[in-house]
Amino acid sequence: MLLAFFLTIGCNSSGGGSGSVDLDDLEYGRIFSSSFLQANVMEAGTDKRVIWFQLFDQIDDQGTIDSYKGRSAPDVVPYPAKVAKDMHIWMLVGNRFEIRLIGDSKAPAYRKTQVLRDFIMEFPLDEMEDYSGPKVEKEALKQFIPRLSGLK
């Protein structure tokens, strides 16, 4: 079902940055939360989506946690990760929080692995790694996303 979601989600943006991410050039569009959080990241002042991501607290999903065992991309990120070059970075932080970061297919400059890496490193990774409280869901997941304009 989740795979079908990924395959059917619309992509409606173009353009993008060059070699790195300037957070001042980005803002949140739609943010959806249920048991996980999903956010569209837009070019500031436009309706052009350039990146989107999902954030999960996988504390009770051992299968997902195990799927990251032996996975690494130390040249990209310092955590267990599944990297599809110039497409997406999925990363597990603190053996608990999974970030699925995808560059929009209509924003090729934002699909570059280096740009995705720069953006994913803007998450409060130290806080995520140190978190030992109860499962985080819904709106509470916003505490663990980058601070961009449009965050409510």
C-alpha cells in the first residue's frame, strides 16, 4: 500500500538549486501527519515542490529497523542509509527514526545526492538520536524536522 502511494503521488514542480541547499530558498507546502509525518518542500514563494519527505518513529517496527542493518553510505550520510543516487536518501537515526527524503522528479537540481544530503543533514539528528521517550506520532513529529518558513 505504501509503495502504491509512492508511485501515485503527483509531482508538480520544476527548477531548483545548484550544488547545495539554502534553507532560505525553501518553505513548507502541505504537511500531513498521522502515525507518520509527510511534508512537501517548495521553492519559497512558489507552488513548485522540489523535495518531499516522510518521517516515521519506527520504535515498534523491528522489520524496518532490521532492513537497515549492514546498510551504509558513509560518503553520503553518517547513519545507516538506503541511497538511490540522484533520487532519494532513506536514513535510520538512532535505530528508531526513519527519514525518507525524495527529490521531486520535476526538480532535477534537487534530486542530486549532494543536495539531498545537505537537506537531510538539516534535521535535528542529535536530538533524534538522543530521544528515548515514548513513540512520537502525528503533530509531535514536527519537533524533528528542519525549520523552514511555513511550519505551523
